[in-house]
Amino acid sequence: VLYETMTKPAKERRFQRRGSLSRIQSVTSMVAGTLNVKCGLGVGEMVGMHAGDNIFRREYLILGNPIDQVSNAECAAKLGEVFASPEALECLSKVCEIEGDWKSAVIERKPFCIAALDEHFFQYEQYGIGFDNDDLRGIDESGNVLRWCDDLDFTELEMLKKMISLYVHPVVVNDENEGSMQTKKRSSDHERHLAEAELRNVYVMFIMPLIEPNLTGDQKKDQHLFHLLNNVMNVTTRELGKMQGHLRQFIVDDKGVVLIGTFGLRGSTFPNMIAQRALPVTLSIHEALKDELGVESMVGGTFGRVYCGVVGGSKRHEYAALGPSVNLAARLMASKTNPGVLVDKNVRMLTSQIFFKPLPPVNAKGYDDPVPIFVPVQGNEPRWGNAKN
């Protein structure tokens, strides 16, 4: 497990630099339309770690209290507003003059609004903090990356490509490996992304290992957390790999630890996919986390029509699966009635080898009517509705 800690001087420089980027009123004049969003700011020490192995997948995770700060601040904001956490306000006050009664927010440990559409409520120029070309250094590192590769031989470049590809969704890696150079030269990245976008019937599982991903400051305890997260990643990708499933994402946020797996994307579509691959893998992940790592988990599995493709801009984008069934899988995972694994009606209808216990339907975003949900009951568990002798 590789990890790194952001030191305080670097942290403060990065926050100040982002503070100078907060000329939010200029954003709307730079583009034709307005993207109406709400934002939260946090500050503090964080740890970044590389989870995974050199075979299946890797992810870069960040952990730390600022994640919770950002979540609380974002929840307090309305569309078009930027709220800062009390910790962020204290940091900003050292380099900016903040308007309003922000000190009360710090005392009460509440987020405070520092910007809204077309205006911001702090002044920084008088402290000599400007925004010039020096602040842009490092934002676009593509040229530097190419220069770093100049001294590598072919074998080293192949190894570098392999290691980088572990952080990328398998569909994208396969597309890049199979696409001809002529095709890539004839089309821009944007054109290729549009051509590769599609609607597919996809099984999605949201997996929440019941782990508290909080840093304690105790090196021994934090090291244990890092290794546990790494093992969770490896167990999940190992089980998915047995049936050629895909890991969509591994994230740690204010809601906890979440992994997203799929079947049905390019390179992962099979006959009898739900009954023979997707649901058995869902159950095996749930069991392996408990048996091998002692980690209980809550899993939601659904099957439905999903948009599959690249989302984002030309310089920063990722492969995503979007749709009502994806949202439902997340909802089932976090449901208070989830005893371990919950699935929807589509999964139930496509699986005859496993018994299912029905639970009361739930209301879900993207569905007009309440959605029936079920608990898969394996052979060694009591089956719902069995007749008594």
C-alpha cells in the first residue's frame, strides 16, 4: 500500500492558491451558459493511498476530516453558493478579509457562505495574493509527462503503460488497445467518446464494507486502516475477475467506503449473466469480505438499461454507468432494511437457482411506482415460506 501525507505548508499553499481561484463572479462571464451548482470547502491534513495490486485494478483514495467538512458545507449551500467549513474559514481569515459574521460560524462550528453567483464575500488582493501565470503551473501536466517519458526505453514505457492502465476502467483500456492508430488519428477524443457511448442492459452492484475510514493520528491504527482498505479492494477485484466482471469505482467519502461493480459492459456480457455470474459474484464478495477480512458489508444489486460512456471534459474524464437502476442499487445498498444483500425485481426474475425473500417495496428516483425488492436466500439459510413438518 503506497500512501502520502500532505504537509501543512503544502496544504496551506494549495488552499491559498485555490482561494485565489475563487473569482467565482468571473466564471459566468467566461462561458455562454451558467452551470448552477453548489460547493463546499474544507481544509486539513489528508492522506492519499494507492489501493489494489499489479494484476487487476488500482484506485487512488483520499482520506481525512476535510471530506466530512466539504460534505457538511455543501449540504448547507443552496444552488449557486459556496460554503466554507469552520476550519476553512479560520484558514481563509489569515489571507483574506471575510465579509459578514463569519466568526460566529466558527464559534458555533457551522459552515458559512463565502460566495454566490456573480459575487464573493471576501477580499484577498490587499494581502498580495494575486492570480497570475505562476498559479497555473502544474494545472496542465500533459507536456511534463511527455518529457518525463523521453528517457524511458520501450520496455519501461510498456511497463508504465501497464501500471497506468490499472487505474483506468477496463472498457477504456480495451478500447484503447483494440482501436487502430488510423481510427485514432482520424477522430478527436470528443468524437471517439461520442461514438463509444451507448445504452446497455447492465447489472450494477453497490458494495459498502462497514468500515470507519477515519484517520486517528495513531500510526499503527492508520496503517491498519490502509492495509484493510487495500485488502477490501483486492478481495473485490479478485472475485469480480473470476467471472470477468468490472470494478467501476472504489471511493471513500463522507458516507463511508463504497465499491461499484458491473456486468454487462463491453467485454463483460454473457448468456445467463445474472444467474450464472452477476448474482453469484455479488454473494461471493459479501461472503469473502466477512470470512477473509472479518468485514461485514451491505450490497445492492440491480439490472436495467444504463448509459455507458465517458463523462467529463477533454482533459479530465472517466468512464461511467448512469441510469435509474444505478441509483436504485445505491439506494438498496444503504437501505435500513438491508440484511446484507438486496436486489430488485429484474434480478429476481432472471434467477431461478436461488430463492428470494420479498421485502416491502421502496420508492426510488426514476421509478413511477414503488419498486419490489428481494433478499437472496442461499441453500444454507432458512428459506422464506418453507412448509414446516
